[in-house]
Amino acid sequence: MRIAIIGYGKMGNIIRTIAHERLHDVVTIDPMGKADFKEINEESLKDVDVAIDFTTPTVALENARASAMQGKNIVMGTTGWYDDLEEMKEAVKDIGFIWSGNFSIGVNMFFKIVEEASKVVNNVEDYDASVFETHHNMKKDSPSGTAKMIADKVIENIERKDTIVTDKFDRAPEKNELHVASMRCGKIPGTHTVTFDSQADTIELTHRARGRKGFALGAILAAEFINGKKGFFDINDLMKDIIGGK
């Protein structure tokens, strides 16, 4: 398979390494970096099977349109474009497209674990819930997109929780509120913890990333999954393919 990596920064570099390890050909596209090409066009996407985008939300839709115009399937690893979801669906309606806020297979396994745990906690009124995430001090958004996705899993499965709060509390939280807190410090790798707490005990579920390799591998697996397909897919479709289940 021939893969075009759109956005050749740190993540793009790791994706390239893993793609080569899995015996895929790679071409890189980035207007700023030391890439093979500066623009998405017929020349840069020649013989490409799947494009993987890890750029910025301001250009994600534009990049998808440019790739789709060349008939190339897309793995969208860029986050923050979700307000343009309907426009994105229209732009990629004639190709195969898969997206996620986090392509790490381990993180998506964690999502499933949190989902099932939340279903259990839903039946035991004594337990409260919260989400806490920590990252290095170079991360620009807070809370992380992954923390938001985890919070959604909790909200969907614990009926007494229906409101996510990411600001600090200067009051006692309401019972229906799920607090999602963040910390930025040093070189801390992405760490996400879900806490279920009662008077009797505390249950904690934690995922700790060791680097970008897990995200990059997930993106390559997504490229292998979407190659030759047509339609609009998300990470859940890939996870069904990997671990089975609903």
C-alpha cells in the first residue's frame, strides 16, 4: 500500500517509520516541513491508496476536500474540526473516510473498559465519578480530546450523570455533574484516570501513554482498514475489526 502522510511533524515522522516497518510505501506532504511535496494535488497523490492527515483543525476540511478530489481514501487523525462534521461528510461522500479523536488502540480499549465499568457503577448509587487527565506542558488544549471522549462514555452509561463540567468548582458540585479536571506539567505523558468513589472505597482506571507510537500505529491500522473501502467510518468500526464485539 502507498500512504501519503499529510502534515510531516513529529507524529508524521513516527507514522512514516511504522508504515515502513509494515512494508508500506510512503510519501510526505507539508507546506512548512521537510516533506516530499508542499501541496495536495495530482502529483503528490499519484499512486497513493490512503492519505493520513495529522495537521491542524483549520485546514482539516480543506485537506480532506483536496484528497477526495483525487479519489483518495483518508484517515483523519486531526482533531478539533468537528463543528464542520456535516461539511466533512459531504466532502468525502465518494471515498472511504475514517476519523477519530484518538487512534491509539490502547486508548480505545480503555474506552471500552470505562464504558463497561460505568454500566456497573450505574447500578450502585453510592458511587460518584470523575475524570482527571495530565499532560506535558507543551499541550495547547485543556481538557484533552481524549478526556472529553472518556467523559462522554461515563455520561452515556451512568444515568445520574448528565452534565460535564471542565471549569474549576467554587461550589459543591451537583450530583448530576461529572467533573473533568486537567493538569499540565513538565514532560508528563498523556495520562487519563477515571475515578469511581464511595464512602467504602475507591476504584480507579488509568491509561498512561508512553509516547506517540501507539497513536501512529493506530493510524496505520486505520489506513489498512479503510484501503479499498467506501463510506464514512469512525474508530469504533476499526475496533470491531480488531477486537470484535458490537
